[in-house]
Amino acid sequence: MNFNLAPNESSTLTMEKPKAERSTWSEFLVESSIRVVGFSTIGFVVLIFLFLLREGLPIFYEVSPGNIFGTRWYPTFDIFGSLPLILGSAYVTVASILIALPLGVCTAVFVREVAPQWTREILKPLIEVLAGIPSVVLGFFGMHVIAPLVRTNLDAPTGLTAFTGALLLAYMSLPTIISVAEDALDAVPKSYRDAALAMGATKWQTIWRIVVPAARSGIATAVMLGMGRAIGETMAVMMVTGNAARMPLSFNSLFMPVRTMTATIAAEMGEVASGSVHYHALFGIGIMLFILTFFINLVAAKAIFKKRYRGGLR
Amino acid sequence: MNRSHVQKIGFVFLTLCAIAVVAPILVVIGIVFIEGVRVMSWEFISAVPHEGMKEGGIFPAIVGTLLLTLGTAICAIPVGVGGSVYLAEYAKDNWMTRAIRLAIVNLAGIPSIVYGLFGLGMFVLFMHMGTSIIAGVLTLAIMTLPVIISTSEEALRSVPTEFRTVSASLGGTRWQGIRNIVLPQALPGIITGIILGLLRAAGETAPILFTVAAFYLPRLPQSPFDQVMALPYHLYVISTQVPGMPLSVQYGTALVLLILVLSMNFVATIIRSYFRRRRQW
């Protein structure tokens, strides 16, 4: 690494820099520590992964693969089938995206293309407030207000179902989806809209046949990031999904309790002895979650970087 | 039905979507406020819980959350702002910088419960900090970093290049330019980013489950190696783990947490809009 005092980066600064360097030791120190801090983020990701591996890897040789990827999760009997948990997470996440995607994209289109200025100025801070509400408060609200509504309206034995969780998750991922989708719509050049309008298209036709298709890769990124948010959400999901570890395989499972990977870790880690097989199994689930979100974010990041390089023109 | 009718109906539909997104937010805040305000009293926010947490107040939990937020600020701000200065002012466009950006995107995407596992594995067990404020603070600080870095970087990048070139043309070194010109100009944006990051830390439960949170601890912490109660965890505990908990106490706790978080959010919004209007470039 180049810790030189006069780094010859390709910025305009170097060109106008006077020959006589007046940097001091303290300046060198500050600049070096800024560099170290800049690189530290990579270190944190590596550290997190290493510690997950350290505590979680043993489960993959303590227990047979057939057991780990089995269909039953009964840790007290040393049965660690993680499939119901993985499917539970996937089920709730997909259901939440099915709710959040249309709602989020329509709201983003409304905010960006249709709404008058004053409406925008009310909507945007409110959506930010939603992003700030702690998940435990939403979970609490879900338990006491939404779950009873779900139970009475669907005539189900309990209101703590996959559907209740998906509904909460949809709202929790909406701020992410809306803001990323908005950026994507914003990046569509004005000339596209002008051309469509000049051809005699209505505003509505312009939006749905020109602007939204042009922004589709950004909208896909929005969905990916929303999914990442939904898979990783813990507290709200744990409080409203009922936490029954069974395989959600049919449409009806939507209105039955499920259990997600995150909820399992949160609910059981407090009661296990560190170093036990169960402890390793919970860290093993953590490894799976880490890898899953890593790849989701990798795909989303690719799209974000691409946008930056092309200057928003697609 | 002609095109303009389609457009009218379409716009009404979009408006309804936006209402469907926003209305529940107001309903949640409204219900928590109406139900929670009943139990609100000086005693509720200043007294220690007793009678199995059913009576008394939530003072230790409030102090705990404030302490955790403060500690997170102390740990995360230097690293976060330093990282953003590096990315905005020093980093070259090479594979290393791309790796850092990728790391930040991934830190932002790691589930909060995985941060909890990491904190347990590294700080609590490996570094022998035990379940303590310091272990929780470090976990929360790493979780907050990506928010602070990405918002601060955006604020630094929005300062026009001319400001830097003028500083350099007057003989200032790169660091002098950053310190005296760029950072002060970007400060409102950086502060907004810091508040948004801390707000997330204040409301999170999953990362503190195994690293700090005490189920019931009716006294204030004496050292950074003590456990502490925290509002989000307390709300989780009294709403799911304690049978027969009066609903009003639960709503009251939720309200205090909500007020704390929303007021931080409000301050961030005010700072941003105030300085955006005052900005001269």
C-alpha cells in the first residue's frame, strides 16, 4: 500500500499541489489512520465470517448431513433437521415480497411521477419513520392488533401465522424497496419521457410502457435488497409467526404457524450451553444465513455498481 | 373507456397504494400512543420495576438504552466518519476500493441476529468480556458502521470539487482541505447519517439478546462490564416471556421506545432540511 505523503492519485488536487510539502507528522498520522479505518470494513466482514465458522463448523461433522438437512427440528432429541427452518424463512420472505413488490413499486411511481410536491414532502418523511420503527415494536403491535384480526377474519385457531409475519415483513421491507425503486425511476433520462409524450402517449402510458421498463434493473435491485431485509428480520417475525417448526409445503401453510431461521436462533440461543451440539447447530444456521444474505447482496451490489459506472443511463 | 379515463383510474389506484403504505404507519403510532399514554407518569419513567416487573417503572431500561446508544456513538463515529473520508477523498478506483464497497454493502445486509451470534462468539466468549455493556456496544457499533459510512460518504461527495481545488491552490495540503473546508461543509449530512445509524442501534433487539441484555436488573450498571436492561429487549420480554403482564405497561414501554426513536428521526430530518435550504451551492 502506498502510504506516501504526496499520493499521486488522479485527482485535480495533485496537479495544483505546490512543490514544497508542508505536511507534518500529525498529518501523516491522520491520513494513515483514515486509510486503516477505510480498510477495516473488510476486516469486520472477514472477522464475522471467521467467528461464525469457528463456532458453527463443528456441527457439520458432529452430526450427519442427513440429520442436518432433514425435515424435523427437535434439538432436545439431537434431531437438527434445518429444512423446515430454511423453508419457513423462504416461505415468509416470498410471501412478503409478493405483498411488498406491487405496493412498493406503485408507491415509488406515485411519489416520483405523479404526486404533487406537497404530497411528496409528507410521504417521504413518513416512509422514513416506518424505516425507523424498531422491529420489536412492530412485532408487539402485530401480536396484539394484527394477529387477533387475522384469527377472527380467517376463522383460524391462531392469528400467529406465516401470513401475519409476511404482512409485517412486507411493511418492514417497503422503505428499502421504495427508496431504491425511486432512485431507479429517477435515473431514467428525461428525454425518454419527453419522447413518449411527444408521440402522443398519455402520462400513464409513458409511465408503464417507457419509464418503469427502463428502470426494471433498478427495481430488481430493490426487490433483492428488500428480500435480504426480510430474510434477516428477527424479532417481529419471532413474535408473530407462532414458531412451529414444520414444513410449509402448501398454500394452506400460509395460515398456519411457521418458524424461521432467525427466530430459531433468537429463541433458543439463550438456553443452550456454549460448546454443545445444539449451540453449534444454531451457529450453523447463522453460517447459512450469512452466506444467503452475502449472495443476495452480492447480486444487488453488482447492479448498484453497474448503475454508477453507466451514469444511470440504461 | 378512452385513454384519459384509464389514466384517471390509474392515478387513483396509485394514490390508494401510497395511502395503503402510509396509513398503517399512522395507525401503529396512533394506537401505541393512545394505549401507552394511559400508563405514562413520572413514576413510570423514573422508577425501578418491582413485583415481577408488573409494577413500578422502566427507568433502568431507559438508562440502559441511552448508555448503549452513547457507547455505540463513541465507538462507531470515528471509524464510520474516517471510513467515509477514505472512500470519498482518498480511495482510488481499483479492486481494493471495490472490495471495501462490497464489504460495506454486505455489512449492511447481514441479519441483526447474525451480529448477535458474532458478538457472542467474539466479544462475550473469545475475548472474555462476558455479557456486558462493552460487548453489546462493540456489536452494535459494527452493525451501525455501514449506515454511517454510506450516508457520510454521500454528504462528502456532494461538496463540489471546486472547494478542494481552491483550497489546494491556496497552498493547503490535502488533509487541510478536508479538515477545514470539506468536512465542515458536509457536517450536517454526516450528523444526519450518524443519527440514522444510532437510531437503528437504539431500537435493535437481536444483537443485544446474547451480548448485554439483562432480563431483570433493578439497579443501574456500575461499570462497562455490567449487564444492563434495554428498552427493546424489555418490551420483548414483558410481551412474550412474562405471563399476566398488564397490557398497559407493555404499551407504555413500546411508547417510550417509539418516542425515543421518533424524536431522533425528527432531529435528523430537521437538520437535513434546514441545512439543505441554507446551502449556498
